[in-house]
Amino acid sequence: MTTHHSNQPTGQQSYGAPERTATDNVLSIIAMVLGVVALLFLPIVFGVIGVVLAIVAKAVRHERLAVPAIVVAAVGLIGGMLLGAIVASA
């Protein structure tokens, strides 16, 4: 007879995937922050980094907030460039 030992307390069994925590969306949250920052400061740098991080969060890490992060970062990138062009032409 074999016994199986695990690190779980007696009477508790794990079923399916482990529960997701707030730390699972780190790349998505960083991408959103960079998208917002890109509206005012260096949109080419912060916006592109935000879009890349959001795509990595979606494709590699399968984060839940990845799609909204892609949208926010892309809007920050394009909006920052348009805002910069308007300010530069004035």
C-alpha cells in the first residue's frame, strides 16, 4: 500500500487550476500605467513598451487584464503622439 504525502492540510484536496491572485496581472497593470504615462511623456518610448508588455501578458502569461492593457497602451501611444503633434504645431 502506498501513501501520498502533500503539503496540504488534512481533508483538503486541490482540484483543477490553482486560484489566481492579483499578482497574476502584474504585466498588464504595468502596461496600463505606461499607456497612461505615454499620453504626457515620451509616447514613443512608454507607449511602445506598454504595448509590448501587454502583448507578452496576453500571449505568454495569459493574464486576465491583458486585452484592456493592450487597448490602454495603444490609446496612450497614439493619443500621446497626436497630443505632441498638436502642441508642437501651436
